[in-house]
Amino acid sequence: MAREVDVDAYAKGVLDGKRAAVARAITLVESTRPDHRAAAQRLLTELLPHSGGARRIGVSGVPGVGKSTFIDAFGTMLTGLGHRVAVLAVDPSSTRTGGSILGDKTRMERLSADPAAFVRPSPSAGTLGGVAKATRESIVVMEAAGYDVVLVETVGVGQSETAVAGMVDSFLLLTLARTGDQLQGIKKGVLELADVVAVNKADGPHERDARAAARELAGALRLMRPHGLGSAGPGGAPSADVVGARGLGSAGPGDAPSAHVVGARGFGSAGPGDAPSADAAWTPPVLSCSARESRGLDTVWDRLEQHRALLEAEGRLVAKRREQQVDWAWAMVRDELLGRLRSHPGVRALGPSLEQRVRDGELTATLAAERILEVFAGEG
């Protein structure tokens, strides 16, 4: 017989900041066992009043950008400033490949050994929805344990970036300096999610390319920002902050941000137009940095802090998190319904034959879906 989880003991250990208790609590919220799920919800109910104080930052990037090296250097800088840093990951491929983030943890040598940091590999939850759910709940655990900066890493595939953007306050996109094709490695949708863009590996012979890449990306953002953000006036143009001979310098006053767009990513339900006023436009700065040489990381942090401060000043941070909670609730409903549908005896019996008829062209996908739903609802 499985031993019953002592939720009160788990909660006390987490609130006391004990690493072993934090690890056990996260293992519990990642579990798919029904008894563990019930215990996890009781635990989260106890921890929720103690959460919410951390800076939640999503980190994504193009292949080869050096995310692990960046997070290792960035997180180490933050712990040096007195922060407690948690690193979580959203990697739905981990169930198939064993988890690229497991390898990344071994490459975060300094941060993994830092007593003020906690690096957690991606949960093996089977689907993106399952991984995202476990990660959201892990954020609550980390915040209750006293970690005041939570970095949520995405492997940058499929819809994982969107999932991460739906659980963080600010989204950092890392990219590389390339010879004229730097935009090709960045999906437009991901670039539109970004609140701050950083061109990594701006060192040695790549420094000049990094400056050019930053300028090009700043121009691209000026054209791509949704809802006419580029019309906010002279200060509305994205700036390129580059690493020069004297370190990081700003391209000019256009770098000054104001606030993020309401409605662009779930800040609220402003309606289909979502038309922002000029002072509601946050202009994503484009920076250059070198994680290997730990240069420019402080400016990346400053820009992320500016973004958070502006959200707080306008009351948008609270609104954004509330909307994220509502979205989370509906996502849970969808996942639960899908799970029940797939495990329904009638659907399981009928499913294979319907799938084959769709493959053979005997039945349209729409009619097959209607038939499955009829069986699920007990009408067939």
C-alpha cells in the first residue's frame, strides 16, 4: 500500500526553504497518480498565499544560441546580487528523448552548485499541456520556498514558447549574430512574444556581427509589432543596445520603454481591436551580450526590470497574472476533458475503426469527430 503524503510536512519544508522538501514537492506536483494529484492540490492550496512575489521570466532562443550558458551566467550574476534563482523548463520532447534539459543541467555547472539556486529538469508529463501544468504548479512551489527570480526555459519548438509566455511576466528571446540571415532562424510568432531581445555570443570576431544583428532586429520589430505599436512617436522605435569597446551602450533615447500592450498576450479582454494608447506601448529593446564573458548581462536584467516596473506601475502585472490564472483554469478543463474522452470505453472501442475510415477516405474528419463526441456524450 502506498504511503499517504503528509501535505502539512511538505508545506512546512517548502516554506522553510529546505531544498529536499522543494524537490519532493515538485515531484509530487509532477506526478500523474490520482492520489498524488489530490495531495498536490492540497499542498498548492497551502502554498498559494505565500507565492506570487517572484519575477517570472521566460527564456527562449534559436538553436545554438547557448541558452544553457546564458542561464548559467545570468543566474549566477543574479545570485551574486542577492537573489535566489529557480530554473524550470518546458520541454515536451523530454518524454521521447530523455530530455535535452537534463543535459542542459549538467552544463549549468555554476548555477547547479549554487546554494542560492535550484535547477529543475523538464517534467516527463507526456504532452505539452501536461508539462506546462506541472511547470505552472512548480512556480508556486518555488515562490513559496523563497526564490524571487524564476527562469522558465523553453526548448523553442512547437507551441512551447506560447505556453511559457502564458505563465511568465516577461519573455526574453535569445538570438545569434549571423551573416545576413539572423531573421530566418526566428519564427515571427516568437519574435512577437518577446519583451526583450538579446543577441548572445557578442564576443571576439562576432562582436561586429552582433551590432549589425541588433540593428536589423530592432528594425524588424519596428515593422512587426502588432496593433500599430510603431506609431507611438519617436520614442516608440525599438533600439539596438550593442556591446562596444566600452561595454554596453544604448543607441539612443528611443530605448526608453513605457508599458506593454493591453490584450496583446492576455493582459485583459480589451476586445477584438485591442487598440493601445501611445503610453501603453512597450518597445522591446534589442541588446547584445556575451554569456561566455559575462558582458551585457546586467543590462539584460535592467531591461527586464524596467518591463516589470512598467507593468506594476500601470497595474498590468496583477491583471496579467489574473488572466493567466483564468487561462490556466480553462486549459485544465480542456486537458481533463480530452483525457476523459480518450479513456472512455466507447471511444476507445470505436476510435481505431473511425481513424482507419478517415485514412481510407471513407469518412470526413468532421463526421468522425461528431461520431466520437456522440459516443462520449452517450448519444451513440
